[in-house]
Amino acid sequence: MLINCCLTTSYKWGTSLSQSKKRTFVPSAMFWKFDLHTSSHLEALLDKDDTTLTELMDEEDVLQECKAQNRRLLLFLSQDECMKELVYMITTEPPTGVDETKRFKYSNIACELLTCDVGLINDKLGNEEYLLESLYAFLEQSSPLNPLLASFFSKTIGNLITRKTEQVIHGGTAHLNTGTLGWTL
């Protein structure tokens, strides 16, 4: 649907307002396009059986849809394999042969997905021991830790501490001797 008009009113001098009111439609340079049928490529990907996490992460609206709590997307992301892969992405150094601007792309998106404050993702991440252990294993890597990955870890743990305090503190007590977790807490 395309609207391409402007309403103008003209008046003649010396006549009453009610007699002289004349309305005309004049074409204008302003175009308003109403596209009420929006189809997301993300939905098409979710319809496929063989969609991968990285395919979804390549979509520009994946974060927006996650924050809007797209149910199908959240169910996909909260699957065990997807959650393991998201945690792996924020705790493991990506390959070095990739351009620096793209090297941490998936790690960044994974961190944003894990911290977008959606109950289903928070519950899965905070209640599953193997996911928390995978997060804590980041602290046991040899020094120095990658600062960008450390920021992803800190953001994720900080979000979990806010939402799932008891689970995070209980699961992290074994790792307090590393010093880094103590500093984060």
C-alpha cells in the first residue's frame, strides 16, 4: 500500500470560512510505505530441520527476536547442544586464521544471547550443572586469559549472579581458589 498525497486547505478573502473552505489533494514528494506482512528469514530458518546455531547467529535480527521472546527461537536456543555451543563460544579462543573483525563475532553474539535477560535461557544456564562447570572451566585456562573472552565470561556470570544467585554461588565455591572468580563475585 502506498500513500502519496497531501491534504491542503485554501480560503478566499472576503467570504465566510464555511463558504470558502475547499479541500484538494496535491501529490507530494513524501512516500509512506506500509508493509504489514513482515516475514522473517529467521522464521524460515526455524522451519528447517537442519538449521545450525551459527546460521541463526548470522541473522541480523536474532538478538532482537530473542529479546522479544520469540518462543520458537528460545526453544531452539535452550536445547542442550545449543546451550553447550553458546557457552563454548564465550569461553574458547576462536581460530586465529580469521580476520580480527570477524574472529569474535560469534563469541560476541553468544554472549549477548546468554545475557539478554530471558527467563528460559537464564533458567537453563543457571540450573544445569554441566553448563555452569563449562563456564567455570574458563577460569582454569592458562594465563593470560583473553581479555575479550574474560569480558564475555564476566558479563555472563554477572547476569547469572543477578538472576540465579544461589546456583551460581553454590556451583562456584569449588572455583573460588582461582582468585579470578572471587574477584568477579
